[in-house]
Amino acid sequence: MPITVSVPYDGTTNLIGPGSLVALSSDFIGPLPSGSYFKFVTSIDSEGSEWFWQAHYPTSAPATTFYVQSDPSVTWQTQGWQVKEGATIHVIAELHSPTAVLDSGNTTAIWSNGQIGIQQMLLQQGVVGGGLTSEQAAQLEQAATNSQSTVDSWANYETVTLPSLNDVLSGITSGITSTITGAAGAVTKTIGELFSGQLPDLIGSEELTDGATCDYWSMDLSGAPWYGLEIQITSYPDWITWTGRDSNWSEQLLYDLDVYLDGRTTYRRGVHLWTYVLAPLPQLPNDQLVLPVPRVPHNYFVEVWPTTGVCFRVYGMRFPPT
């Protein structure tokens, strides 16, 4: 009774990456014990030993859907395998009870690193804002209409029979309100407002270099909602040799990448990959609360120190302005 794993985009191409919709469905019959979960793995090999992403999704039913890396309550584990844009990968799912594997299944998909093509695929099958299908959007609109009708009816009821209800509602609102204090000052929001953000499928890409460059390059990225960087090699000297599964790992150093945040070095690496993606951008150890509240923009500064003869382009990934 295998698990059916599907990545439903346009019905012809299984494209997967940050923000992709994934559906899991098991033939397991019978109630699931408390503590059951789906284990979801993306891997270079079919056995899952060369995995590069995995997560556990708690479940009480033998089927679920989710968006990759978009649920803040789920922790995604990663390890250092590098996957090229357009490569075929293996998507593996297991249904677990607290003590045993109840079911499993797998499929293959085409890898996209998330900043190019995701929105186009979503638009082809009529997905509307936030990643909802047209049917889901209609259901949400109906729910909003029903809720407003209830609110209107309750307002009349409050006026006639419950003059003290405002005090009760005020107490409830206080209980679900939080104040976040940062460099921009104190901001008070309800819990729902605090955790209402943007999905990764909204991330766009723009070139930061003016075409290919073979020299030292740097840029001040302060004041914009930058999410990550992608660096692509365009040419290299003859003495550079390549190895690895897809011949995308150079035995010689291609360039050094340095990222500074507020004047402090937060990331430094010697890169050997044909295409290298750094996302999300690194943060300071005391800057782990990422919430959609007003704040002073991060002051990022980036440097690329190429090996002699190595040429490259740099692309920035960021959310649209709000």
C-alpha cells in the first residue's frame, strides 16, 4: 500500500523547490496512533542516503498537503549536497507511528532552486494570491462572507442583550496581542498579524552585476528586503578541472564570498561550485526573530574575490516591496 507522492503544478511537469505544493496520500487503513507523522525527504539518490532536505509533518490522517519550507511550525533539516537547477531528484515519503514505519512511497521531480519559474508554473494552473487554487479561494471567500454575517448578527445581539460584551472582547484581544520591540521601536500586533507573512513562491530575482565580470566585485545591499544570492560562473581558465556527480565541482578555488552584516563578517566561504546559492542571507546570533513588523533594514555588504581568469554573474533574490 504505497504512499502516492505528487507535486501538482501544470499536470505534465513535476517541478519542486521552495514554495512548491506537495500532496501525500497513503492507503493505510485504520486510525493513526497519537504522535504519527509524515517524513518528507528530497534526495539525489533513490535510497535517500544523499538527501539534502527533510522534514517531519505531524498528522492524524493518512493524507496531507503542504508547501515546501513554508510552514514556520515545521523544522527543515539540510545537509551540504548541491543540486543544479533542472536536475532530476527523488522525492521520498514515509508514514510513521511513534514506533514503526506504516507506509512509504516515492516519485521523481525536477529541481528548481525557487527564485525563477515558480510563479510562472503557479499561474499556469490558475493559482491565486498566497498559493491557493481557484476552488480554495472560492471556499475562503464563502467562509469570509459567513463570518461577516455572523459578526453583523452578533453586533445586534450585543447591543440588545449583552452591554458588557465589549469588556469581554477587550480582554480576549489583550490575551492574543503581543508587543515586539526592535530598533524601529515597539510594535503591537495580534498573534495572527505577527505570523502573516509572504510565501517563498513570491521571491523574485534580479541581476546585481552589470553582465559578467572577472574582477573583484562588491555591493551594498542595505535598505531592501533581500532574501538570498545566486552566483553563476560564466567562464574559467583552462587549468580549472571539474569533478563530482554532474561535473560541477572544481578542484581549484573559483572565488571567495564574504557577507557582512552591520559591519561584521557573518559569512565567509571559498566556493568551488558552478552555481552557488546562499539563501536565506545569514543573520546575527541575536537576530533570530523574523517577523513581518517594521524594523531598520539589514545593512548587508557583499564581496566576491574571484580567482584569476574566473568570470561570474551575481543575482539577488528578494520579496516584492509591501
